[in-house]
Amino acid sequence: MERHAHPVHRLGRNAVRGHLDDGDPSDDGDQRQRPGHAPAEQADVLKRRQAFLEASSSFFYREGEPVSAEQAPDVFREGMLRIARATTAEERKWLTDALARLGVP
């Protein structure tokens, strides 16, 4: 499988930074520290991501309620949910550590 990279030009980079700075937690998919931003600004992005992860969610819903891995109707959905659970747990740990390094409890 071949990977493709697309350059981000100044206008695109400014648009991405604008989305991150606006505070919409659904746009905080990339939680890395952003060079050129003050630690307080970085901490704001990380805290928004932390709050987003605390909200109950799932890839799958049944009657409006999130479906857990244990409730998944097949092995593929179970796998997706188990991997997401493990990833989220590690991301939460990382966010806690990153905020501590930035001096934010």
C-alpha cells in the first residue's frame, strides 16, 4: 500500500490552527503539543480533548444508547470497540501526564 502526503500551505495551516483555537472539541483529533503556541494554549487544547474523552460515546448505538464491546453483535464490532477502549485509556493517561508537564493539574 502506497502512502500519499499532501503539503499544507500557509492558508491551510492557518485554517487548522484557527479550528484548534476556536475550542470545538470535535476538532481536537491531533493532541500533540503545537510548536509556537504557549504552554497555556497547548493545555487548553489538551483539556478540551480530555473533556471530550470523558463524554460517553461509542461507534455503535442501540435505541439511542452506546453499545459496549461486551454488547457488540459480532466479533468485528467487538474488536473495534475493544481497541477504541484501550486506545482511549492510554490517551487519558497521556493527557494527564502531558498536562502535568505543562504545569496544569
